Amino acid sequence: MVTGVAAFSPAGVTVEAFHAALLAGTPLHAAIQTFSTRDTTSTQGAELRDFDPAAFIPPMKLRRMDDVSRLAVAGTRRALDAAGWPESESGYERLGVILGTCTCGVHSTGEFLDRLQELGPTGAPALLFSNTVGNAAAGLVGLEHRLRGPNTTVSYKEASGLAAMAMASDLLRAGKADALVTGGAEDIYDLYYQVHDWFGVLSRAGEHPEGARPFDVTRNGFVMGEGAYLAVFETEDTAEARGAQAMAGIAGTAAAGTATAVNAWPTDPDPLAWCMREALRDANLAPEDIGAVYASANGTQVLDAVEALALADVFGAGGVPVTSIKAITGEGGMAGAAGVVAAVLCGADGVIPPVAGLHEPDPALPSLDLVRDAPRSLTSPFVMVNGFASGGTLYSLVLSADQSPQPAR
């Protein structure tokens, strides 16, 4: 079950700010502020706002962390506080971290190699080298918060954060831990942005404005995002022993893969439909039991279309309310985890947030019941969150937005 969440987002560094942005349904991407976009065609991103790492991490420790590690360490403290896990001098033997990230280590590696070439082996900073590995952020989370349970980093491009949450759920079911901090953390930096711009996958101004518009007839690419979206998953026995209040339950998970080019979105809807059906099977639920789907759709022509076909296959045309929050969060390795945090927060209100950025649904897509303009009532507590990545990694997770008894497995 989920006992605490944290959200460092383009709306701010509190779950309240993220929650309000979801309900407002207004896109949060804007012109990039942290580096120059003079040499790129795209200019916008969903950048993190109001994050001061010094408010969470002592100055001497900040020096050895890159941006993703700072987000993960700070977000973990927020999530643990929300779940009622106090700081411990002795640490926690069966509390661990499963983190999804796409960029952790990449920025530091590029910077270290630049310094190495410029200054030689003795001039390149040793502290920077420690951040060149992809599991640096998760390792620092475990170190700083004394979490001695499983410590794993998952990197499946845009599906990373949701994959981490699915793995965390499976580990808890298997009895490998009592509780796990899990989710995704990501940052936008110049070279990473430029590469995506060269690939031509980002939205850019032209016949239509630049910006993320999932399922819209004018969609022309995704907007890159950054932030940290984390949750504490724990077993029912652990939560009850602590007297912790559960926010939601994890009912089922599924993973699949499909053949695509390395950086291409899936084009065959069948594996996506299979993944969603497997998550339903794992949860012991039928399609009609699902009250909402938080789609992976991000405003690209291909992904939105193939997911729409898969949704219509599984749920029937208009068979389930569908939303997407990627005009608020942006796209990235943290985005699937953001969907779970959003589903937990909005599920507590009994609502589904609208598809931010959607103005005119694409008539060429299957007829979906898209949540538009304003939040809608959630008529079933069961919600599906999809995380489908370029390169073909697919994840679906079903959660229960209330604490009614879970179906028997």
C-alpha cells in the first residue's frame, strides 16, 4: 500500500502545488530558463520550480551530488515524512529504495569527460566521478537516509519511474522488504535537450504552437520535463504495526516489450493492449472495474495514436475515462511515477484531472472518453497508470484509490 507521496514538479515542491495544478489542467511548460536554446529549434520545457536543495541537504554533502541525486535525496525525505517514517540514527534494515531515472549519471559523465580532456587525470574532480554511475542517486538516498533494504536503479527511458514502482510492488509481495521508497527523478540539461531536439521528437513552433497536447489534432511532439515523484510503498502488516494511514493500494502490475527502433515509439497496439490486460489479470479485475486510465500519451503523433488503439481494444470505444498529465509534468523517466502520485492525490478527492493541453481531440483516433476542461468524478476506485517508452518498454500499474478490500489473488 501507499503511505506517503512527494512531488517536486513544475508547479513547485509540495504535493499541494502539484495537486492544484492537476485539477486546474493548465499546461506548465514554458521557455527554458536554465540554459540557452539559441541553437535548438525547440525552446520549451516543463522545468522544476522553487527547488532549493540546500533546504534539504547540508552544504558539504551537496557538493558530491548531481541534480538528480539532490532531487532523489530531498524527495525521499519528503515522502518518508509524509508516510510517518522518522529519521533514524541506526537506520532501517528492511526499508529500501527502488528509483527510476533516465538521466542520472549521464550529465556527470559528460562533464567529467570534458574536465578530463581539458585538465588531465589529476585535474578532473574526483567528486564528479562518483556521480557518473547510473545508480548514484539511489545509492546516495540509501546512504543519506540509512535505508539498508534493497537498493536498485531502473532505467527504461520514459517508463523508468513506473517500472521502479512495479518492481517495488513485486519485491514487497515477495517478502524481500517491509517498505520501499520508489518513483522517478529526472533533470533537464543542455546536451540532453539538444540531442532530443536533433532527433526532432520535441514539440516545436510551426503550423501550430510549441507545447504538449496529448490526443489533440494539432499535437506535434512532447515537451521534456524534470522533477521527482516518489512514494512509500509498504506491506499492510508494516503499515498497521506503525499505525500508518494508507493513501492507496497497489492492485496489480504488468510489464511487456515490443519491437521498435532504438529511439522510436511503439507502433503496434497489440503489445500495449496485452500489457494492460496483464495488469488487470494480476489485479483480478475486469476492464469495466477501472474508473480511469492515466495514459502515457505525451503529444507525439505515434505514441498517442498507438495507445488510443490499445485503449479502445481493451476497454472498448469510450469505455473508460482517459486522462494524461504530461503537459503539466513534461515527458521523462519520472513521468510514469508522476502519474501514480497524481492518481493517489486525485483519487483521494474521488476525481480524475483533465487532459492538460487538449483543445480538439484528433478525429482520426479511436473515440476515447477523454476527460476535458475540468475534473470529473471517479466512479470506481481502481485506476490504471501506463508508462510506455520509446524503444519498446511497456509498463502498466493498477492501484486502488481507496482502501476497500483488495480482490483475492
